[in-house]
Amino acid sequence: MTTRNFVLDTNVLLHDPRAYQKFGDNRVVIPIYVFEEIDSFKTEMTERGRNAREVGRIFDDLREQGSLGEGIELDGGGTLQVAFIPHERARQIEEEFLHSDEKDNFILAVALNLQDNEPDRPCTLISKDTNLRVRADVLGLDAENYEEEGISISELYPGACELEVTPDAINLLHRRGELELDSEDLQPRRSDTADLNPGGAMGAFYPNEYVLLRDNEGLGQTSLAKVPADYDREESTLRLYPLETLDERAWGIEARNKEQAFALDALLDDDIKLVTLIGKAGTGKTLLSIAAGLRKVTDEQIYQKLIVSRPIFPMGRDLGYLPGTLEEKLSPWMQPIFDNVEHLMGLSQADKRAGRGAQELKEMGIIEIEPLTYIRGRSIPDQFMIVDEAQNLTPHEVKTIMTRVGEDTKIILTGDPYQIDNPYIDSESNGLTHVVTRFKEEASAATISLYQGERSELAELAANLL
């Protein structure tokens, strides 16, 4: 079988420092100019900076196996080579793309040089830069995105499904408090929009999945139910339980639609230690999470403290140039959290003018609001922890945060995979969707996708039309 040449762009290694191991028995070629670019990021105190430093350490170790310029054999098969090209060829590419980035031109030149010199071995440029992939295509070079265990956003597990049953089955659910069905005959339908797509039959359900039961005779009967945490996907029967939190309130907040009812149930269930809430702006992800957290901390005293955090973009020196103390610099990024807390406190304009606000709860030790920058190295036991805007985190960053979770802590991840500010991830490779995919079969986790905006009629129109 003919092996291929894969040329890796800088952003691939910044995203995954060990990406060179993922191409089987083929030859992986890294242009030397990639290391020049990576060198400019290594002083950053960010995930990108950490990955840049990791790349340096990895390739310094690889030098011991032989000359990287001539190529070395990889343990898992295939070869790795660091390549450069004569400056004349690089300048030729540079002239064709006069106003483009010089390093990108050199990387393209390496790939084109391989393609010209080895016509019997297909060559593919791997880059997470969409514009570079377009330029490569114009030059007649095959180009692909690097997706490490990515999942199409249209295939992302939504956490709920719709199921048609007989009216008698719905009545039985409420009369007995449970309903047992033969899973081989069930056809659940899941969706990420208003359209419902057929699911599988046996084994198609997941632990803690929420279900909208609809009668199959067109009588308009519906009911909300839940798959138990101990559900075994290999069983031939499915046991459902009615949702018990339909009328529940958390600090004055109640569900306005079925997805919010699902979310509130998961947030208030102490046996579910990980909840992922996915939805566009205005669907109530953050507000519901904070309300449930305050109830668990203050009313029920299940947890010692509510921690609310979010990643900061832009990061690095942009933050340092802002005036004021560190707390004043962070305020613009944390203000959406303060707004939600003050809404739940029911403060009037007079209260706010008098200086009342989220600071009161902070001083009482009830709530802690801080950026994720300070999570690394901590151990967080017995807390109700919310990570807002989690779609801006890489899978590695999410792992770092979740491994900080101590005994009896519950963690909530909220976000919208379509609204990503981090330039090194996308809707399919971010930490939020990574967690949803990896934890969907776990008894201690639940996912809920929220579709309907409840902030205001205008906000919902804007989210849908603009």
C-alpha cells in the first residue's frame, strides 16, 4: 500500500503537541519554519504557551533517536522528518501571495516541493487554518483539517429524546411512578433543532437521558420522564420514571419549557456530579445553574460554597494593559455572572445604588467568582462549581479543571459550541463537546441541550435572525 506524506501546520502542534503520532504508517513532515513560529508563543502563560513549550521538549527528546532532518522511525509506525526548502522556491510562493504571512508561504512551499519531487506519494497539508487550506487548494495541494477525536456538531448527543407510546402507558407512568418498556420495539428521536432524527432501537438510550413521551394516537397527551442512572444499554427493557421537579423552584426561578425542566432536574439531583448545559444565548444556562447552586448552598446546605468561573478572552498582555487592580481588570469578563447573581437576589435600583450586590454573597463566603486562570493546582472538595462559556476551553483545559474536583463536588459546564472565541479550537474540537461525548454513558453525568430563548422576545428574535 502506498504511504502518504502529511505536512503539519504550526496550529496543529499548538493544538496537540503529539499530533505527529496520529498518522499511522505514513511519513509526517514538519517544516522547520513551524518551530520558528512556535518559538514566539513559548513565553505565553496560556494553554497555547504550555503546548509550545511541550513541543520543544518533545522534539528535543526525539533528536536522540537520530537526525530529524533525515527522518526517524516512530514507535507506532511511520516516520517523522523536519524539512526545509531552498529559499528560491519559498520566494516564488511569496511572490504569488504577496501580502500573505511569510511563514505560511514557506509551509506551503515545503508541501508543494514534496508533491513535485515525489509524485508517486500523495501529499496532504494538515492545518486548522481555514484560509491556509483554501490557498493550498488553489495551488493544487490536498489540504485537510486536523480533528482529534472530533464529533460533528450535528451528531452531538443532545441529552434528551422524544418517544411515542400508547396513552395507557403514559397513564401507567403516573399511576405507578414508573414505566417499563421493551427497548427492542422503541424508536427514540433526538434532535439539535426542531427536526427530529431517528435514533437506534435497542441500546439507543443513555443513563440520565430525559424523555418526552407523546401518545401515538394523536390525543395530545404528553409527559416528561427520565432514564435511571443505573440503566444498562445491553438490557432489553427500559424503565422510565416521571420527572419529579416540574414545579420545583430555585431562588425564585422555575422552568419555562421542557428543556429547562430537564436542566433543573439534573442540577438539583445530588447523585449527578457532572452536568453539561448546551444552548444559545438567552436559553437560561447560566441563570438556572447559579440559581440551583445557591439553593444547594444556602437552603439545603449540601455544598459549602458556590464557585462560578469562566475563561477570559482575550488573555495574556491585553488584560495587563487595562487600568486598575486585578479585580477591576477582570470585572468586564465576570460581569455577566454578577448580573445573574444580582437578578436572583431580586435587588431594586435603590438597593444597587446603596451598594448592594453579589459582593455581599462573596463576603459571606456563599459564592466565589473568579477566572479559570486560578483553578490550576487547586483541590476543590464539597463545592457546587459552575464553569461558564466552557466552549472556549480545549479538551486538555477541561481535563485540568475536572481533575481539580474533590470529594462531593458537583461541576456544571455551560456553553454554546457555535460561539467560540478561542482561535485554536472549533465547534467540534472544543472541551465542552469533548466532555459531552466522553461522559454520555456515565451514571454520574447528564447533558441537556436548550433551544428556546427565554431572556426576552427581542433577544430570541435576534438570536434566530441575526
